[in-house]
Amino acid sequence: MSVVDEVKARLDIFDVISETVSLRKSGQSYTGFCPFHTNTKTPSFVLFPHTQTWRCFGACADGGDIFSFVMKRDGTDFKETLAYLAERAGVKLETRNHSTPAQDEQRIKLLTLNSAAAVYFHHQLINSPVGATTRRYLMERSLTSETIVTFQLGYAPNQGKQLIQHFTQRGYTIEELQQVGLIGLPDDGSAPYDRFRHRLMIPIHNRKGEVIGFGARALADKQHPKYLNSPQTVFFDKSATLYGLHLARKQISQQNQAVIVEGYMDVIQAHQQGAKNVVAQMGTALTESQLKLLSAGSPKIVLALDSDAAGNAATVRGLSMARQVLPKKRRPTMTARGIDFESHLTQEIYIAALPTGQDPDDVLRQGLEAWQKLLDQAIPSLDFYEQLILKNTDFQSPQGKSSVVKSLIPIYRDVGDEIEKSARVQRLARTIGIDERLLMAELTGNSPAETQRTKPSRQPPPALKTEQGPTHTASISTVSGPMGLEEYCLSLILTYPSTLAMANDALEQQGLPPLTADDFNRGEHQEIFRSMQLWTASQIPKLEILTDMVGQPLAQQIVRLTNQWKHHVKVSVPELQQDLQVTVLKIRIENVNAQITQLKFLQQNSTPAMQRKYMVMVGEYQQLRKKLDSAKG
């Protein structure tokens, strides 16, 4: 039994869900109002104790097991959810910890020091006479006492060694104070000094809620810089941190949207106004590490950055970074060389254009309605990027036309929808006055003459070499031992990574969506597949890379799934793709059958109005099952 199965065996899903959802007995199931969307009239949330699963038959149409519920409820990733549920179940997790007990003890001590420093600064703000000026400043910024406490805002006194004296008297050393960035040491060897003096102190937390550093705002006109952050430490790396994520991640997960702003005060004001899915980048531009913090929990990202030139520059850099690091799916695309596998973004990125001369804090102080209106008017990032390029380039000149094409064509290649891609090329051709065929040739990498030739025949993708052994042009394996459909699907992709893009393309050609994490019912399978989506996009998907991505104990499951394949039989690439495609369809048919059974059972214990609603839903699922059966053949 895996540690995940052991956790599930020891915990009852009813006990966990009933802490959040008020459940009412309905036959052998329980119903309630879904906590993940607004519904006050019709209880659409159903818990099935006999299968230890849940499903919403309302707006979010989501479902799964105890892991998927806690992940969605708390905005946590699988590792954090496993740690929480394992502790609750009394299951000990194996960890790969190469540190010594002394090192672990020192790490805890330094984190405690950061937390104690936040308490110290907060006390100075709330209770010290010298904090009165800062308290007035926060009142002028319209911050409430509750907000000040929630974000643990503080004040650093202007004396040069008050913090040093406070903490050395409590057993901390100068070296430890330096390690967490609270003091400075002059190069000339003179006495250390408090790094932060006469500043508004803003504690910075990691996603777990631990204090890892501070942002400090100047309170005097002659103070420079305006904002002074903690230096890089063993805990704090501003390029890998999003301010406010520990408070926002639950709402980000529930709303399926993350809003990124530039400043600490923007985040603080947003949360005070009720917009609790807002975080701030640390620095002038988004980084790869920051974007990856949001890649799993939010399918929609809105950048609400300052509208001035600097803000636009930062936005462009953020979009460029997003194209490189956000989750993508691979799909086969016809080129002059045959079939290439191009990657396309699966995440939506929008730009909220702030009014001239205003930042998010200004808009938020007008109220939540004004802020929401701004977000509702956000435009797709590609539209914003097009407008920005055209606005800042003289595309009447030959050099300008070339510059526009070189800037936009690489972006168009990331557009997954072929109709949208073609429409954008046509519009750009009209706008800058270039033959559309020339732009299409640039898009596909072909010369204009080549684009008019007969399309080349499809060729199988290049062979992939994995840690399992020699390169196979095309092969399939015989599974050793019984496996469920979900496990078989994952094991097939693990053994033959290139089949995922091909099967997804075939599904889309049949008018069906590609395989997603939502097709899997088990939380651990959803987590493995999310990592596999990124992993299969690499040129040489190595299993050791994937195991590092998922961590323990899911790495053990990946090894077990891989070891199920024992004997190799030579077959063609289409057969591999067909095998995976049929497996996906079987999974979906199995899920649809389960939902039909659930709905029919609910009909027996419902009001007449609900019975009619469930009957309609059963009919819809039966039509879907018919379509899936037809596609499976």
C-alpha cells in the first residue's frame, strides 16, 4: 500500500469535507452547497461516502477524492496537501533530508528570528510613541487596524542599534542577525548597524506563511531608496517570491484567477477591499520562478501593472517570460520538414490597463466595484502586445515592417487555435501593408514558393531516449500485473512520452478536448499528470527529471508504473497513439457512467424540481457517452 492509499484508508472524506460544507443526508449520499462557486438556491455539491469521492453538479462541475478537495479548498499543491493529511491521519512520511539535526535546528532558529523580528517591528508600530507618525501615514492610506494586524505591518525605529540590542539580549548572535539580513556589516570592519531605520516594515512570507524577509518603505522625503528589501538570504530570494501569496493562494485556486500587481501597498489595499486573489511581483519584472508559483493553481493570470512606459516595459518582459515557462501542451504541426511538435500555452494571460497616472492602490481605494470593472475590461496579452508593438514602431518604413514581423510572428506561433492564428496574420498583413502569403511563410518557416507546394506526408516524431534503455523508433509494451485505466494511461505516457501530443491532436480532430488532469479522479494521478505535461514537452524526457519534479512519495509511484512494462513488441507509431487515445476515451466513458449512476441515485431522494434537473443532466451525459462510444469505435 502506498503512503497516499494509507492516508485515504485512515481518513474519512466526510470528516474533512463536513468541516467546510454543511452536508445533509440524502439516501446513501450527502448534499450541500458547493464551496467553490456561488450557489444559494440549489445544493449542487454531493459527497459519496461509499466511493470516498465528491462532485459538484453545478457551475464548477469539479470532483475527485479527498486530496483534490483539500487542494482546491486550501490552494495547496499535492506535496503540502499530503503533508497535512498525513499528519492528520498519523502517517509518517519518508523524507530525503541530507541535513544534520544541528543544521535543522539552526534553520528553525533563524526562521524563528525572522518571525520574532516581525513581532518586534509590529510592536514598535502599535505601542511605541515613535510609531505614531507611521500610524498616521497608514491611516492616510486608508488602512484599517484589522488590515495592519493581518499583514503584521511594523515600524523600524531610527536608532542605529536598537534592534541589535533587543535580539542579542535574547540570545541571538551578530552572525545570525546578519544571516537573515536584519543588520549590516561595514566593509571597514566597524560596528554593525540596524539595516532598517525609520521605515514602514512589511514582512514578506513564503507560500507556507513563514516570514522570510522584509520590505521597508521610506518615511522621510530624503530617504533613499524608497523601498529597501532584505538582502538575499538562505530563505529570501526576491526573484522566487510573490508578495501576499500565502494569503492569496486559496482564493486564487477557488477563483481560478491570479492578479499580479507591482507594489506591497497594492496587495494590502486589494485584500482590504475583498480582492484576495492579488499578489505582487518582487522587482521590476516577472521572473520564471514567480510565474511557476502560479502555473499550477491558476489557469488565468491578469497583469495589472502601472500604465506608464516603465510599466509597459515590465509587462513586455513578463509576457516574454511567460511564453517560455508557463505550462504548455505539445501538438503536431505540419511544416516543410514533415511533422514538428510545437508547444502552446495552456494558461490565459490578460492585461488590465490601469488609468493614466493611477496605480492599483488608487483604483482599489475607489472600491471593489471599480477594481472588478478594471479586471473585467482586461484584454488578452497578445492583443496588448500587438498594440504596444504597433504603437511604438514606425511600420510605414521597410525597417519598421520588418521589426514588427520579427516581434510578433514568434508570438503567433504559440497560439494554439489555428483559426485565431490565421486571423491574426491576416489582420497584421492589412495593418502594416504586407502580402499575407509572405507572413504565413514566416509563420511556418517556409519560403513563399514552398507554401504553394503539396504538403509533405506525415512522418513519425524523432525517437526519444529515456532511462529505460535503447532508443525505440516505435514500440509498445505488455503490462505486467493488473492496472486501472488511470494507471495504465499514465504508464503508457511514461514509457512513450511522444504519444501524448499525438493522442491529443487526434482527440481534437474528433471534436473532443485533449487529456487534462481533470480526467483523473485520484488526486495523486492528477498531480503526476500535471508534471508530465511539462515533462513530455522537453526534447529528451528523462525519468529522473520527472521524479525530481514530483518529489517523494509520488516518485515511488512513477517508478512502480514504469516497472509494470516488461516486454516490448514492435508496432507502429499510429498504434501507440491509438492505444493512448482509446484509453483516454475509456476513462471518460467510465467517468460518465459513474456520473449517470450518481444522478439516477440522487433522483430517488430529491424534490420534484431537483428530479427534473437531474433527469436533464442524465440526458446530457448519455449524449456525451454516445459521442465517446462513437469516437472509441
